[in-house]
Amino acid sequence: MIRSPRDALGGDPDTPSKGCALEERSATIDPFALLRVVLAVAATGLAAGAFVVIAPISGARRFDHIVRPMAGVFLLALFVGLSAVLAFDPPVFAGRFPIALVILLAAAAILFWVSLSIRKSRSSDAAQLVDAATVDALTRVASHRVLQDRLAHECERAYRFGDTFMLLMLDLDDFHQVNNRHGHRVGDRILLDLARRFRAQLREIDLVARFGGDQFAMILPHTFEKGGVEVAERIRLSIAGWAFTTPQGAEIRLTVSLGLCSYPTDGASAPDLVEVAQKALGFAKALGGNQVQLYRDLHSREAPGNVVSMPHTGRGAVVRSLAAAVDVRDGYTHEHSLLVSELSAAIARRIGLATAEIGRVKVGALLHDVGKIGVPDSILTKESGLSTEEWECVRRHPVLGKQIMEQAPELVDVMPLVLHHQERYDGTGYPSQLSGETIPLGARIIAAADAYHAIRSDRPYRSGRTHREAIRELRRCSGSQFDPHVVATLLTVLEKDDKLRALLPLDPDRSTSSSPAPSSALAFPASVPNLRV
């Protein structure tokens, strides 16, 4: 009986055919070959997963330039591995080529997802960088960089169309006391709340930016002086009537001072406008704070109305009148006194004086040269050296200042600072030859601040010196002309106080060879009457 075609050909019915052997072999998968394939796929998946996890953590930009090459390497390695298995052990994937294709497509999808996630991470990083450059991280108002760009743009726009705009500089009065008493966390929350209140007082086209620390700047396009003053007054009054409540239930009340300037009346460039607005702000703070000051009024030759808002009608009015008198007498002395007042207050604050004492130092510094009202113009503006008689006339200005201030009982506590700001630490100054700590601390502070700004300033009889030269001179005279502790504090303030950096640029701006260095920082003995600062 023939059981199969093979029997018909005479084959052995008990011997399996080659076709059957192949069928049985193909039905059995080599476990070691399958293990190799599984390991290859697992290694590829782990590598792709590592990219998914590591790339966002380590910085997507670092990996972006190698994602595509690595994707190609992974796919190539997987393809080579599968091809090798198929070539050396074909039965493993006999009839199962779609499985290999699915594995390749899965690997490609994983790597595409990795590349996409890295690109998203990179876009997010770029957005964060843009946000950090344009928005202040704490207050969420515009950054200092945006302020500079917008101010330059407004200058260009106003020049092109014959328009005007106002720049407001705002500073919180004695805000350092809040940080010292309640902590910087509370101070930061107050700054955030204040920034929201500032924005609420402005139009959509206006800009409010954080200038630095507790100081803000505002740009008001298409605004004249009257409108700018109204906005500034509205802001001042809104803050004066507001109180911040701490988590412990304590109420904190603040006041603000504002300085205003106008384009193009007060300045035609962004740096000029910032400088004059800072000067107006400094004058407002020197007069006690909580007021609005127009820069144009600083150089008004009429005493009344110099300060737009003056809540202190007694002491403030007297200081305003005396400062205006100094301005009429000598424009340089007026500007010099404003900057010396700001620098002296910063030194007093750094030393740790009480708020009332800091205010006394500010007013004393503002009026320290009021006695020069009695010095003839021919001496103040003389370009050549002074004679002995002329020098003696200059030396009398502290006493003249005291005599002028004696007519104002509101300033009795400031008179010692004005009288003794020309004393020397070693006892060789004038008018009383006081020495060491017998000189009032406020007078010692004013002396150092006065000397620094005098050395930096141009005068008819000499060129101003650089910041580095002024510092060198102060150090040389420390212990002889100036209190060493005050000098050290002054150097710290000049290094760390951003507001003063805006008022007093510290970068060298003049050639050191333009004129010989003065032999003393401020005062000179009678034996060398031909030298002065």
C-alpha cells in the first residue's frame, strides 16, 4: 500500500523528509537568538529613554545638536543587528519580517519624540530668557533694560514728530527701615503690591519699570509738565493713604518722593533725562520726602514754588528758600550740594544712624555751603590762584552759614553740621580747630562726601579728576583730614549703592594728565593760598 508519493518513489516511510524537518525546525525558535534580539531592542529603548530624561534636566540646547545624529546611529545599529540575526539564523524570523519592521518604526517614533521634547524644552528656555530680560522678576513690571530701550525710542519718536513726554523717577522714603524691621520677604511683597498700584494709576501707553532697589521709573508719552505733575501727585497721595498689612497684622505706612523731567526741555537724550530726573528726585528727598519735584524748578531763580508738593510747611519751606538762594548765588554750588546731600545720607544710612539723624545729615549737607552767599562772585569764579585775603574770605563761609541759619529756629539742630564741615580730623581745620570725635559725626560725613564730589567736578580753575583719583586722595587723607571710618564707609557706599552710581558715574571719564592732582582733598592751609578745590 502506497502511503505517500515518497513511497511511490521507493523512499523509506520511516525516514522523515527534509521538508518536514525544515517545517519542524522553523516551528521552533532558538531561545538564545530571541534573547539577543530582546536585549538589542531593550538597549535601544533604554538609550532613547535616557535622552528623554536627561535632555530636559541637563539643558536641551546641549543635546539638540546631537539628537539627529544619535537617532541615525540608533536606527542603523538596530537595523544592522536585525539584519545580522536574519542572515546568520534565518529561521528565527522566517515569515516574521513585519515584526522587524514594527520594531524599527517603534524605535524611530521614540527617537522622534525625544527630538520633539528637546525642541519644546529649548523653546521654553528661550521664552524664559526673553521674559527675564524684559520683566523684573520680583515686581513683574518692565526691567531696567526695557526702560532704557523704551526711553531711547521715545526720544527718537518725540524728536521726529515734535512731541513731548515726561520721565518720572520714584523712590520709597526710608524703605530700608521696613526691610530691617520686618524682613526682606515682607519688603518684597510690599514692592510687588506697590508696582500693581503704580500700574493702576497709568494709561496703557505709559510704562512703569523697576529702576533698581526700591526705585521705579515711569515714562508718560504725549504728556506735558502739568499732566506729569498731576500723575505724580496722584501716585504720591494714593501711597500716602495706603497701608500694607503684614501676616502678623502689623500695618506699614509708606511715603514716596518723585522727581520729574520733560523732553526736550530738560534733556534731549535718554542718559540726560535719567540724570536730571535723579537730581530732581534727590532734591525732593533732601527736603524731607513725600513730595513731587520738577527738575525745571531746581534752576528757577525764584524761591516760591520750587517744590510742587511740600507737606512740611515749616522746616521744608525754610530749606527750600535757602537752597534757592544758593542756586541764585552759584549754580554749581546748588547742584554740588544736592549730590553731596545724597551721598552723605547714604553714608549715614550705611553707618546705621537713626532715621531722624539721617534726615538731619541730608539737610545739613544740602545747606553746607549756604555761607558762600556772602562770598563775592569774583572769588568764587576766579580762574587763577587766590590771594591770602581772598582765601580768608572763603574760610569764613562756615561761620556765615551758621549766622544765616540762626534766623531759622527750625534749623537749630543742623547748624553744628554747617559750622564744622571744614574741620579736619587732625585738628588743623577751621573755624574751631576741632579734632577727632569732637567734630560732630554729621559734619565728618559731610566733609568726606563734599571732598569726593569736589575732586570729581570741573571748576573754572581746574579740571575734575577721575573716580579712581578721588578715591586715592581720600585714602591718602584718611586719618589726617577725614575720619578713617567715614572714608571706609564712603568707599563701600560708592561700590554698592546703585542709586549713587546713577548720580555719580564711577568710570574714569577724564585723562589723568589734564591737570596736576591737588595737594589736598578739600581745604588748604594758609601757607598755600593759591590752591583751592
